[in-house]
Amino acid sequence: MVMMLIFMFLLTNLSIAFLLKNILSTLISMEFLIMLVYFLLLLAYLSESFLELLVFMMMVAGEGVLGLVLLLLKVVFSGIDFFNLNNVI
């Protein structure tokens, strides 16, 4: 019974780590798409008012910071090595 509980605990932790790694990969991919959209919008409003340009630059900077946080989390979760499963995942 105890061995079964230990096995279930390890299996749950492995599946959660695998899920978090995949979610972070998806979020990072979406982050680059959002940055691309912001840059396209910035180019579209290049001849408009200065305030709109400033708002778009602030959004791009915020997305960049969020992207760095997501990349840091991916590195942290990738560094966790459960039973050498990094080669499998």
C-alpha cells in the first residue's frame, strides 16, 4: 500500500512537471506572436500621434518583460530532472 502511494505521488509529480513544461512552451510561442502583432501595429501607426506610439511601446516593453519571466520559468522547470526524463520529454 505504501509503495503504491509513493508510486502515485511520483507519477503525479512527473505528469505535473511535463504539463507545466508544455504550457510554458506554448506561452512562449504565443508571446512571440503577440510581440509580432504589436510591432505590426506600431508600424501601422508610425505616422499617427506620439501618444499612440508611446502606448504601443509600453505594451511591447511589458510583453518583453513577460516573455523574459516565461523563459526564466521554462529554464527553471527544464532544470528539474525527475529520474533523468529530460531526454524522454
